[in-house]
Amino acid sequence: MARLTILRYPDPRLHKIAAPVAAVDDKIRRLADDMVETMMAADGVGLAATQVDVHLRLIVMDASETRDHPIVLINPEIIARSEEMRVAEEGCLSVPQIYDQVERHARVTVRALDRAGETFEMEAEGLAAICVQHEMDHLVGKVFVEYLSSLKRDRIRTKMLKKTREEQRG
Ligand code: K2U
Ligand code: ZN
């Protein structure tokens, strides 16, 4: 297992569109395992392959209370969305220490392939529903700050660039 580097906003690679996974093989399973380790180490609830600069339709998440039930979703697609919407606070491992309100569907149903390449469906609500929608956005190159005002987004962009420069100076 390995911890992977998480791209930081506004890295342009975060806006690349992920391609479908052609075959669920050992290479994909290893990537999923590395993503789970990376997500756990960063105290994340989810992580999309886009965030580790792999542009494939693969997300991992663990919205369980005890954070010991990671789920791998390969080629995920949302097949049902509630009419009910909900506003909740979101953050992003690619936009550290930034949190803001985003409106999402309260419940979604996702169809995906698991680590064995078997199709499964998952009904998500609460934190899991927010996480799935947040991660699916990553796979089409969308970061949650794009739901915020341009003023907020520009401030976040400036703050992230400053933080990255300071870290590179050491
Ligand atoms: O994709 C990511 O960057 C991981 C996010 C996913 C996520 C965002 C909002 C709500 C649920 C999951 C991280 O888990 S950020 C940590 C976090 C978790 C819950 C609420 C806010 C921030
Ligand atoms: Zn994110």
C-alpha cells in the first residue's frame, strides 16, 4: 500500500475528465487500496482518482460512523436522485481548511462495479449522499468551490496558491 499525493486546487489537472475503467484488474485494485490508505491518512470521507492525478472513473469513500467500512466504486453512475435537496457544509482534500455550504440532492442511488468487478447498487442519504455527489463531481473535473460565488472562489484560489508557495519554500 502507498500514500498518494493529493492535487491541490487550483491545479488544472483537477479539471480533467476521467475515463471509464476498462477492466477491474489487480492494477485497479491496488490503486483503490492506495486511495483508501490516502483517504484515511487525510481523515477524508471520500477520494476520487482525479485527486491523485489518475483520470479514471474510480472513487473510494467511507461515511460510516466508525470509519472502518471503505467502499470502492468503479465506473459509478447516479441512477436516481431525490427531489428533496439539502444544504450542508462541505470541504475537500484538494482545498484544505476551506469549508462552505453546498446544496445537493438529499438522497441518491448509485450503480457501480466493486473491487471484484461485480455490479452493485447503493442507496445513499446524509453524509454518504453528499460524499457520492462530491466525488462524482471530481470525476467530471468539478471542484466544490465552483458552487460558490466568484468572489469566494477567487479568495480561495489566492489562499491555496499562497499556501502551496509557502510549502514549496519550506
Ligand atoms: O473529495 C474529497 O476531497 C473528500 C471530501 C469528501 C466530502 C466532502 C463533503 C462532504 C463529505 C465528503 C473530504 O471527506 S473533506 C472532509 C469533510 C467531510 C465532511 C464534511 C466536510 C469535510
Ligand atoms: Zn473533494
